[in-house]
Amino acid sequence: MTAPLSVTPDVAPIPGNTPLLFLLHTGTTSSTFWLAMDPSRKLSHRLALLFTFCIAAVSVGAKILYAGVNESGGEFGSGNLPGRFGVDYAFINKSTVDTFVDHEKINLFRVTFLMERMCPLATGLGSTFNETYFREFRDAVNYITVTKRAYAIIDPHNYMRYNNASAQPISGSVIGDTSDPKAASTADFQAFWTELAKRFIKNEKVIFGINNEPHDMDTQLILDNNQAAIHGIRSTGAKQLIIAPGNGFTGGHSWTQVTGDNNAPSSDYMAKLSDPLNNTAIDVHEYLDVDFSGSHDECAQPGPENLAALTNWLQENNLKAMLTEFGAGNNENCFYLLNEMLQYLADNDVYIGWSAWAAGPLWGTFRSCCGDDTGSLEPGNTNDLGGPNAFKTVWPNAIRPNIPVHAFWSIKPPLNGIVAALSRDFDGLFVEK
Ligand SMILES: *[C@@H]1O[C@H](CO)[C@@H](O)[C@H](O)[C@H]1NC(C)=O
Ligand SMILES: *[C@@H]1O[C@H](CO)[C@@H](O)[C@H](O)[C@H]1NC(C)=O
Ligand SMILES: *[C@@H]1O[C@H](CO)[C@@H](O)[C@H](O)[C@H]1NC(C)=O
Ligand SMILES: *[C@@H]1O[C@H](CO)[C@@H](O)[C@H](O)[C@H]1NC(C)=O
């Protein structure tokens, strides 16, 4: 999703370490458990039931593991480089993060930043970072992951483009486009991700989002750039989850379709990704308005029907996906369709998490999605019409009811294997430059 070009800022988890514990909350599985405990049954029967119960425990563990919200703001004012922290751009308001973790019990934030700020144009895309910008970003990530113990997706919000973010999502050279002499190379992108991963290598709560919404480029090149990022990240020894986008603004509904000017479907390429740790998932976005853009108040697109082809593809290829952006307007039909989509994700175990678009410290009354009467998900703000914003409307009606009752506070790789849940172990270290 694209941020406004410039803004005027106005400016409990269930403890324990066994998946059996939280399963007692679920209907059919808990009755299996009680049957297994029934002393009137033969021991062998009880053991068989207990075995069934444990298998069920594992499959429940593979459902929604991460649930939360986008923190958008680090990419704001993209026409103004480097920009001023707290004025042109900012990452989080800590008290907002407190509200979301302490009261809403979410465990995921997707934190956006701009690659042209992290890697200034003078030195180009690569391993030379602006240390001031990096520190500001890292402070936000560490507040979320170390202080609040939630997960943070690191999101270079760049549409797989670099060198001119002034008119995102269309401006800037496509990374790896060898026909464009000004374009950064795929190797530069790999160097960038290698450096970034190195700096978070000890932080288990970080998830690496390769890039936001590639579009209108060769799908093969997206595969190549994704693969380079994975190689770079794994070359450092970093083991955390990686999420990889596809073409067409990484739309879930269009995953198996031609997008843009005849660009091949993401589904033709992305199953070729290889990760030595098998800990890479697919990153998709899905808005429920008529053209999937998130710019309309009315919802017209049913999530389950539109995601069905992606779901099949994920199942066929033994892959998982996260829905890292979605949105719907402030009205009953949107609430209905959004609940339906989030329920669909929970019902299909190829989906492991979601984050709503968007909270963020600089939105003010502006809408992050879906019409002026919607506003953003930042607590404490109104919408542009002076009414309650999406945190008071969309969130309680269609997002809060879908937050899993059990928060997962430490999820161990590999993703395609059995996910070990509910360990409170935490390694709060990060690598200092
Ligand atoms: C952060 O959020 C709190 C609570 O909504 C608000 O009082 C404060 O003004 C916000 N800070 C900034 C810098 O926006
Ligand atoms: C690095 O970022 C800081 C904070 O945005 C900014 O003040 C400074 O000018 C930037 N330096 C370069 C070389 O871009
Ligand atoms: C950046 O992109 C915008 C929009 O396409 C264009 O008008 C502008 O000239 C570009 N800036 C540079 C330095 O290329
Ligand atoms: C990754 O998956 C492949 C194919 O299923 C398997 O051969 C390999 O052992 C797995 N690697 C890890 C680290 O789990």
C-alpha cells in the first residue's frame, strides 16, 4: 500500500511449553482428550485416542501463529530524502504498541521502512547503511520484539524498486533490471539483505519480509531477487522466517494469474524458491474493494473465493503463506466480508498469519485504507470526517474477533516441519554494529 507523499504530523499469552495446554480450549479436540482420559475405556483405546489428540494438537499448532497490524510511517514523505525523523517519517508510537500487545493481545507488527533512506543514493543499494536511520528503525523493532516480546516483520517498503521513491509505487528503477543503467543489481539487493540480516541475527522475534508489493516486472526477476535475498540472509547464519512476495502487488487473488503488462503468474515461479532451512513462506496482500486497491469504502470482493486458487497452489507445493496487508471500509458489508476472509485463513492451515493495514504514528486523521470515514488503525485518532477511526470501527467488528485466543510467543523453524509452539524462551540480544 502506498503512503501519502507527505504528511502533516499531528503528531497475555498462555504460559507453558506444551501445545496440549491450549488445545483444551477447542471443541472437538478437547472432547477427544476427555474420551482419552475416560477410565472406563480400555488402556489401548485410551492411548489410541490420546495419539489422535496429539496429532490434532500438531495440526492446530500449524494454523494462525501470528496476528497483528502494520506499523506504517518509516516510508512516509518518500519524496523528501533523507527527511526528518518524527516529521517526515517515524516508525512507531510506543504507547500504541503497548495498546496492541497489552490490550488487544496481538503478537505481530509489520514495520515499514524506505530503502533509499537505509541505503542513501550517494552510496547506493548495498551494505552501507545510514546508521542514524538504521538506529531509529532498530529502536522500533527492539521495542516491539525485546520490550514487548512480539514479532516484527522487517519490511523494505519499496515495490522491488530503488533510486527514486518520490512517486511510489511507480517511480524508481526495478531492482535487477539489466536494461536500465541506473538500476541496482540483484547482487546489490543480496548485499543489502545480507547486511540487514547480520544485524538481527540473534533476534528470534524478527521476520524478514523481502520486499513490499513488486509489480509490473518480470516474474522471473522477482524469483531471482527473492532467491538472492534468501541466499544473503542464510549466508549469515540467520534462521528466522523469511516471507517472499510475488508479482501484481503480491495480490492473493491474482497469484495464479497474469498481471500487469502480460507478466507471468507468480504461481509459475515462486515454488522454485529454495531455502536450506525450509523456513520461507509466501507473502500476500488482499484488499476487499472492487479493484483490490484498498482505496474504496465499499467492499465487493469475497476473500474465500478469491483466495481459493492460491490456497490450492500452496497445498500442492507444501508451502505456507502470510497475509501481511488487508483492509476493508467502515460499514457492515465490509465487516462481514473481512470476518469471512479471516475465518477462511484460520480454517486453512496453509495460512500462518496476518497483519492488517495500517496503524502508524503519522497518519493523523488520514485513511490508511478504504474511504475518508475509515481513517487508520492508530488508536487515539479520529477519521477525516471527525468520527471514530478504524481502530474503533473495523478493528472491534472484524479484526479483534479473529485474533487467536492463544498467543504464540516463540515459534521455532523449520516451518514446513512440525512447529513447536508456546515456548517463552527469549533471546533478546541483537548484533551491535
Ligand atoms: C502516542 O500515543 C499517545 C496515546 O494515544 C498520544 O497521547 C501521544 O500524543 C502519541 N505520541 C505521538 C508522538 O504521536
Ligand atoms: C541519515 O539519516 C539521518 C536521519 O534521517 C539524516 O539526518 C542524515 O542526513 C542521513 N544521512 C545521509 C548521508 O543520508
Ligand atoms: C522520479 O520519478 C518521478 C516520477 O516518475 C519523476 O518525475 C522524476 O523526474 C524522477 N526523479 C529522478 C531524479 O529521476
Ligand atoms: C527441507 O526440505 C527438503 C525437502 O522436503 C528435505 O529434504 C530437507 O531435509 C529439509 N531440510 C531441513 C533443514 O529441514
